[in-house]
Amino acid sequence: MAKEDYEIVIGLEVHAELSTKTKIFCSCPTEFGAAPNTHTCPVCMAMPGALPVLNEKVVEYAVKAGLATNCSITKESKNDRKNYFYPDLPKSYQISQFDKPLCTNGQIDIEEDGTTKTIGITRIHIEEDAGKLNHNEFGSGSLVDLNRAGVPLIEIVSEPDMRSSKDAENYLRKIKSILEYIEVSDCKMQEGSLRADVNVSVRKIGCKEFGTRTEMKNMNSFRSIVRAIDYEAQRQIEVIENGGKIEQETLRWDDVSGKTFSMRDKEDAQDYRYFPEPDLVAIRLSDEYIESIRKNLPELPESRKKRYLEEYKLTEKEAKMLTASKYMSNLFENALKICGNAKAVANWLLSDVSRILNEKEIEPDQIPFTAEQLAKMIMLIEKGTISSAIGKKVLEELFENPKDPEKIIEEKGWIQISDEGAIKEIVMKILENNPQSIIDFKAGKDRALGFLVGQAMKETKGKANPKMLNDMFLEELNK
């Protein structure tokens, strides 16, 4: 059988670090990047006798996420102990939620090629993060950093409704976008604020039973997730086609080799020996509490997209791309307030800015320049101080060395040539060097004009005023 005879079944368990100021069960700060073991206390280091106290903001943020993903909110839930031993888990158990999660039965819609698909969300629950192992590069051991131990997480568990790596990417991007908009997580994947466990299985088309799944842990880049799903699905198909059997196991994705490697047998719920956390009281939420959170939900991506269509007359594609990331959307809105040109800001963000993001393999939250700097660059183009071609160079410079665009063009000598005499001199030189283009233009070949303007722009390294060039070439050619 061929690959086309199989269907891929994918489910994601998304872990998002919540943007609370303190940890889930103690008052230690949650900032990223501190020196190892400086954000710790007896509670998150699991010292004997230290007792946890639930951070109320964690519950609020989890309920927010549940409401934004169309979940039902559980009015009476609890915390549970999930028992397993690992060096970065000092208690040898994780405080999580088992049979009574805060949010259940949600769903979100994803779009691909104009088709809308609904992905079910089984549950959203709160839990604490583990610490981090820093492995010695020479292989002589590992050191434990407990700064991350006790940082609050929500885990968003999807239904196995995705059927391709693209589905999985679209779903994760939508989840990321929603969490950014409701401001419960910064979702900085490069810092581990958003990561996913990816469950993959395959089955023959028409088969109702799911195949045996494997799980790839702690993946924190869209590119890696797409590659890992495609590789793992193909690997499973080849195993089945060769008469083998898929083992339920946890895998490690290696980005360099582009392959998965077995880590351990996959645990089931009973392996964790869940039981209610005896040191924490039950969580009881009133209808009034849930409604107050619902009423204060900020503008969500779909609502903002609709507003862009109506208010700024953007196309469906433009509005969708801009609102997919809150960071990109905020950059658009803040730049628009300064320069007042919605189309120009949208065009720069969706063309050159997006291109550079793809080339650098970074996300919109890593854009180094400000909305003011982008708006200033656009206004310099509109005033004729620089050309669009130079604008592209300024943008590249803003990514490398963000500062006032006026200083950039002054330092680089990129101010647009708009002097009539200088332009005339360039035009005459280009015409003299390209007699065939004059003949072609006279013969009705309009492309000849574009070629001549292009040669002049090349001669001036993009600094000549393109409108003045165009007008002057026409004037000379029509003589």
C-alpha cells in the first residue's frame, strides 16, 4: 500500500506558561532568564513541611483560556498529585488536575484554503512546571535549575481531530494567538513559554479504530512540529507495511538528523497513581465569578479580523494574516496611529517584514524595532525622502540595528535624489548607453521604459526618485 492509503491522526497537548508575577503555589517570581536557583523557596524546592497555597490568578487565567476556547467551566474542581520520579521534580510528584479539570469540552475553528475545520478541546487544566536539567557539554553530569519549578502552566488537550501536519500547525497557531490576545501567556516559544506534546498515529483509510500512537515531548517550534509529524507518520506507515507493529512509546525528535528516537515506554494514567492533593482545598467557582471573567474578555482574533475588514477595508487574507499574531496586529495598529496609512502599513508587514521573519525563522514577538520606527520609515517614503527600494534596505537595517530611520538613511547616505538636474543627467546617460531600448519603445514595446528606469535605479543604487525618472524618461523618449 502507498502512503495515500493511510490517514494520519494527530492530537496535541499544549503547555502554556501563565504570565502571573509569582509561581502557582508560592510567592517566588516567574521572570525568565535569572541566574540558576535564584527564584526558589522551601515550597518550590520541596523542603519538608513546606505547604503550597494556590495562586488565585492562575485559576482566573485558566478560566479565561477556557471561555476563549468555548469550554464549559467546572464549578467544582480540585488538584491532584501526579506521581513520577525525575531529577528536576524535587517532590517526586507534580501537582496537576486529573478527573476534575477546570475547563472541558471546548472547540476552535481553523482554516486552510478557504475550508473551516473544527478541532475539539477535551480539557484545560492547571499544573506546576518542573525544573530544568542543564547537561554538561562533556557528558560528565547534569545540574538542576529549579527557577522554573512551580511556574504555573495550563495544559490544553485537543481531541485527535487533526489529519495533517498543516492542521496541527494551524491549530497551534490559533491557540497561540488566542492566548496572546487574552494576555494569559506571552507564548514565547523560544523561551519555552509555549510547547506541545505531539501524539501521532496512522490507520488505513476507512478504518474506524485508531492506530497505536506515539508521543513526541516538549516541542517548541512550528517548523520542528511539522517536520516531526511528517517523519513519524511515514515511519509508522513503513513499519506497518513491512509487517511490524507500532509500540506505544515516548519519542525524542532530533532536529539535526530529522528523525525520532525512542526514549521510553509511554505511560498511561494508572502509571502516575493520581490521587487528590491533600494539602490544597477544592476549587469552587460561582456563576458570578465566571460571568465577570467572560464580560472582561478582551477582543479576540476573529473579532479583530472583522473590525479590520470593516474599518480599514483590508482584504480577507490581509486581515487574517495580521490578526493571526497579537504582536503583529499591535504593531500594525500602533504604526497606523502615527502614519495614518492602513494599506501601506499592512503591505510592509505582510510582504517584507514577513519575508524577513521567515528567513530568520523567528516569530513576530521577536521583531526588534518599534511601531514608531516602522511608521517613520513609511512617512519618509511618502514624503519622497527615500524610495521604496531604499525603504527595503532601511527595514533590513531595522532588524539588525533598530534606531531612528532618519539616522539610518543619514549614516548610510540613502537620501533620495530628487534634484531635477541630477535626474536629467542620469536619464541622458542611460539613454546614451541603451540605444536599442529607445528603438524598442518607439516600436511600441512598453517594457523598454521599465528597463530604462530599472537601469537608472541600479546606477543610483536605488536612490533616484522613481516618479521623476519615469516622467523624464517619457519626456525624452517622446521627443
